[in-house]
Amino acid sequence: MADININEADVELKGFVDVDINPALDLFHEIEVLKKEKNAVVLAHYYQEPDIQDVADYIGDSLGLAQQAAKTSADMIVFAGVHFMAETAKILNPSKKVVLPDLKAGCSLADSAPAAAFKAFKEQHPGHVVISYINCTADIKAMSDIICTSSNAQKIIESVPADQPIIFAPDKNLGAYLIKKTGRDMVLWNGACMVHEIFSQQKILKLKAQHPDAKLIAHPECEEAILQYADYIGSTTQLLKFAVTDAANKFIVATETGILHQMQKDAPGKTFIPAPPDNMCACNDCPHMKLNTLEKLYLCMEYEQPEILMDEQIRLAALKPIQRMLEISKAAGLGG
Ligand code: SF4
């Protein structure tokens, strides 16, 4: 480790290790050296910037990342994603060090379900099984019966007996989509993702008219106003697979723009157009995901900070519904 004293309180305040990096350093090379030196694995979400995706040992969506975190033999997990994802890795690996490039990489969807309000909501609906989307805090996971991701949500809901009432949290758009898909009448928590709620139906329809040969593919966190026009709806991994294997050569992609990097890499001859958001900005990047940079990734590996730490009681309570999800996913042959 470099011979510089890092003040933990300062890291917590800023969210990341704020140390100047020698501009002559080749960070791609240095990160590879640190991986070996520290027996570290870099897990990155598809929404991370391209440089981070290119140094990752594994790139995936929430389900794939949780599965990788569950089976890694590394001593240190470097989680290039947002806070709840790194928390999930820690819940699964209490004895391993889990670091996140920027502690402030949060999630508007996870933030939309504060623990105290959710506890009260649960009390208003006694006898309900709680299925929570993985995009929630450890506190919400600890109050849930089963966790799900957009890849396995349908299978998870279908694993619950038909006469059992269900609360689905925290994403109301994904919940509404799943009600349609499964025919189950679930009670929905009123949360949403700021990135997937921003797409403009009007601009997408205009784009479709300009590119009649393009297929619209969308993440189920999008609103019904967008999903009703989609040629295909799926999790980030499912969208990637569809874009690569489908006969079409052009796609309008309604999810975070980070996935376009892998789509372009895996299908270099095809055209991918990011679906336009309903604002003046030309992009639909997740501002939380994009807080992580290659520099912060290098620094968190070098100084092993900021580290994810958690209350053991919460961890144990949050572990159960995640394990339940992993078991159901495995039995259904979903990834892993
Ligand atoms: S894209 Fe949405 S759900 Fe994903 S991390 Fe960003 S705010 Fe959260």
C-alpha cells in the first residue's frame, strides 16, 4: 500500500479517497497489478463507464453480480456499481473486504424506500409476503421474504402460492409490469428509478418513425407509456442477449446508456440508439453509477477504502431473502 496516511473520516465525508495520482501511471496496468497483489476481483455493473467495464473481471446486471459475489474466492471484492450492490456483496461475504470506488454512488430507487416508512407500510398489510427488488437498502432487504432482480422477478413471484398476498417493493413500474405478466394482484410500494422514468414517449415515437427498421428494447423499470411500444422487454442482460441474437440490425435502447458499450462490443455491425430522455440533456446516464471513475477505482484498490461495513444483525436478516432468491434462480436455471 502507498505510504500515505488516509483519514477515514475524510473518506467518509467525501465518499472516496482523494489523493493525487501520478499522471504517468497506466491505470489499466496498475489495476491488474493490484488485483494480483491483493487477490482482488473487480465486479462491474453494465451501467459503469466503458473504462471500468474494460478492467472488470466480471460485468453483469444485479443478478449476475450477486451470483458472482456469492461464489468468489477473492479476498477483496471491488464493487464498481452503486451502494446497495456493494452492500449485497458484503451481506454474502462477511469475512471479505468489500470496497466501492465512491461511497456516495447511491440509487434514487433504493432511496425511495426509507426503512421506517416501509416498516409502517408492511404493518398496514399483515399476512403479505414481501418480495423486494434487489435495488433497495440492506434495511429493506432485512424486512423482506424474498429478493428478486428484473431477470428472475417473474419466476420468484410464480414460486409463491397463488392465494398468498404479496407486497412488491420498491419499484412501482417493475411491479406494474409484473402484475400484467403474472396476473398476480400485488400491493406496490410507490418508488421509481429516476433514469428509467425519464424517457420521453413522444421523442421515442418520433425516433421510431425516423428509423422504421429499428426495434425498441426496454427495461421493465420504464413506465408503461414506454413499455407499451417496446418490441422486447427484459433485464439488462436479457436486453444485451436479445440485441446480439435478434435478426434486426438497429435498436432503440430504453435503459441506462452504459449498456451500449457492451452491445457495441458484442455486435459491432449493429446500430444502437439511446432512447431520448424527456429533458434537454442528450444522455440518460445514471448520475449515481457515473460517480465511479477509473481513478477512484484504482484508489479504492490501492488504499482499500471506502469499505462497506454493516451491522451483523441486519446482515443476517438481509441474507435470508437473498439466499432464497439465489436458490429459486438456480432451480429455475437462471444464470450463475
Ligand atoms: S439506474 Fe436507477 S435503479 Fe439503477 S442505480 Fe441508477 S437510479 Fe438506481
